Amino acid sequence: MKTKDLIDAADVKAIAAAAEAEAVKNNWPVTIAIVDDGGHLLWLQRMDGAAAISAHIAPAKAQTAALGRRESKIYEDVINQGRMSFLSAPLLQGMLEGGVPIMKNGQCLGAVGVSGVKSTEDAQIARAGIAALGL
């Protein structure tokens, strides 16, 4: 039988705290979502001043990154390069930059999705959160 690493509640809290610190440091009002490897929501935090829609977009980005085991930006790039049919991919609603998978030894443990500022800044916040795990 094989074993599998998982993120636990302490990991989720560490990711969330580091992501929030990055957002606060830059004065970026965002929503931060953390999901497990199946795309199930473990954490959702809408910071003061974040747009209401960001509470829907951040979890979608996280779910897309977790299920695809790659950054959500990859899907955005595929669509922007003309492969519009990819919009019909099932369960992938957050095909915008800002979803980053949590990877360890080639396995996806979950993902962080952020929404509220420029997409590159969303991804920066997500990566800062993941960096707290020291992977």
C-alpha cells in the first residue's frame, strides 16, 4: 500500500497566515482560498475591502489548480492562444492566473487561489502562502 502526504489544519493556517501577510504588506485587499487535492474548500478568507466576486473566484482558481495539478495560469494561456474549446473543460471554472498547486515530491497536496488584485499579484500571494510550508 502506498502512503500519501496531506495538508493538515496547521498547514492550512500557516499558508493562510503567510498569504495574508503578503497581501497586507502590499496593501492588497484579496480573498484567499485553500483547497485539498480534491478541490474541497478548507479555508476562505475575504479581507476587508476585497470585492464580493473575489469570494467566488479565489476558490475556483484553487480548485482548478488542485484538480489540474498545475497553475491556473496555464489554462488561461491555452485559452488566450486560441483554444477556446478548453472553456468547456468540466469542473475547471477558475482558468485565470492566481491558482497555485501545493506540490511535494511530484504529488499535489492541494492548492491556493487568490483573487482581488492583478493576476500576477494574486499568484504572488498564493506562492508566499505555500512558501510557509518550506516545500
